[in-house]
Amino acid sequence: MAGRRTNSPRGFTLVETALAIVIVATGMLAMVAANQAFVMQNDWGERAAQAARLGGEIRECSLTMPIFDPVTANSTWGPEAGEASVADWDDMDDFDGLDAAGWSGTGPIDATGSVIPGMLQWRQVVQVESVDPVDLGTVVGDGTSDAVRVSVDVFWQDSPSAASELVTTVTWVHVQ
């Protein structure tokens, strides 16, 4: 038994250890990138849902209103004299040109016309257009039709000096 060899257990070589570290690090980087993509998608989804809600608030606020003022009919487009705030508005055309922005302190507004607190980054811009009741894609003169198309552009703005980012547009047609 004089020529007998004994095998002693060996550890990992430096190359094997480096390769294992590279494989584990690559896997961890992939997981971090996937997590970051998930967070960004989640933020976008949350923002899109909030924007749709804010567009719906304007729709709900104006849902039961006539297109034209009950007193002056279609002689005035937009808020009539004495209608100083959203709470005073009594017809759809009053909403044309509304720009309710959180940073300016005028919005966004809810279905009762009240400013929603804590939503400084949001802005609602409303456009009301008279449209041909037979062809809703054709815009006609203000107050000349019994159908209006209302569009609410909802914007996100990180800070007062940042550019606004259009998140969604909510559009519907109101026929008298």
C-alpha cells in the first residue's frame, strides 16, 4: 500500500467563484430591472385611473344640465353675467373654457363643483362645442345646435414650473 494516493477535498477555484458571482449578479440585475418596470407601469396605471375619474367628475357635474341657459337660451355662450363660479353655472355651455388647475388653486373640481383638496398636480381643461346632431363629427357655430360635444383634457404637472402632461381626454355628446 505504499503507492496509495489520498484525495483531499478541494475548494472552489478563483475562476469558478468569479463565474458564480457573475451569474448571481446578472440574475439580481434582471430582477431589479423587472421591479423598476413594474413600479413605472403601476404609477402610470394609477395616474391614468385618476385622470379618468377627474374627467368623469366634470361629466357628472354637468350631466343633468340643459345645453343652453334656462333664462337667456342660446344668446350667450359661456357663463352668463352673474355666474361667477362653477356653483352658479346652470347650463352646459358655461363649462366651455374651464381651466381648473391645482397649482393655481382653482381645481381640479369634483361633481359638486368644489375644488378637490390635495390634488395640486392635476388640471382639467374643458371644451364645449356645438355639433351637428346628424353628424357628431361636424362642429357648427356656438349655440346653433341642440347637440354639444364636451371634451375634458386631464393633465398632470409635477411642479408649477414644469410642463403639463396630457394623461387622458374624456369626451361625450350631450343632446337636448
